[in-house]
Amino acid sequence: MRAIRKTLIASGIIKTGKRFHRDTQGVTVVEFAMVATPFFALLFAIMETALVFFTEQIVEMGVSDAARLVRTGQVQNGNFSQDEFRDAVCGNIAELFDCRNKLKVDVRTFENFAGTGGGPPLDEEGNLIDDFAYQPGNGGDIVVVRGFLEWPTIVPGLGNDMRNLGNGKRLIMTTATFRNEPF
């Protein structure tokens, strides 16, 4: 009796297995689920990379255009404060982000070009610190204008981790180094 029952159960399982094997109704959904996750991960990674590069280019253009105000002597002699200079940079940037509250601008004068090197002002945890100056200098001075923007990452951990700060954001930094015109 047990042998017959085992045979009936086994034949029922085999019939169900054959029927399940022939049934192709949900194949498209299963295949899409297998392909969709890596596809969307790759798509979002490409979009985030493009957005970061576009933002870097926009910030670089804004800092470069505003640095011309320093180079030609239009901001010296108390004509511009640090906030007004940042507003001048933001005036050259498309409204992709909250520029006036997020962008940090650093303008420093140096004795020679050899001393102008250096990276961003970061603390021990790798976060941007508030160590910004505004020294546009005089005619003939060597000036470095730097812009810093902490950009939030959208899809970290999908193989395209754009974070480079300790707080999980990406630092977008641009620099313009020049000698002021003799004004």
C-alpha cells in the first residue's frame, strides 16, 4: 500500500513538474525582473555621473567668470564683500542648486606661484571645514580663487560611488590661479 501511495505521489509530482515546465506564462516577468535591477542601477549610475560632471563644469565656468572681476580690479578697494563676490559667482551659474547657500568661495593672495598649491580644507574625518578667506589683492598680486560645493550623491553603492567626503557627499572644487592686471 505504501509503495502504491509513493508511486502515486511521485507520478503526481512528475506530472505537475512537467506541466510547470511547459507553462511559459510568467517567463517575461521573471526575465524582466532579472534584467531590470542591473539595468536601472547602470542607468542611474550613468545619470548621476553625467549630473556631477555637468555641475562641475557649471561651477568652473561661474568661478572663472567671477575671477575675471578680481583679475581686472573690479572687486578691490571695498567694492565687493565675500558674500557679494559669491553672489557674482552664483549669477554666472545656472540654477541647478541653491548656489547662494551651498557654494563656498575662497579668494587668497600669494607671494609666488609656487606657494599656491594645496587641496581643499578638510578636517580629520574628510569633511569640508569653514576656512575661507577673501583677499582679492592689488594690481600685480598672485591670486587663487577657489569654489567648493558639497554635492549629495543619489545612488551610492551601485558600483559608481561618487562620494569623496566623510559625510557621504561629493566635493566639487574648482580653482582659478592668475596674476592681477596692473590696475
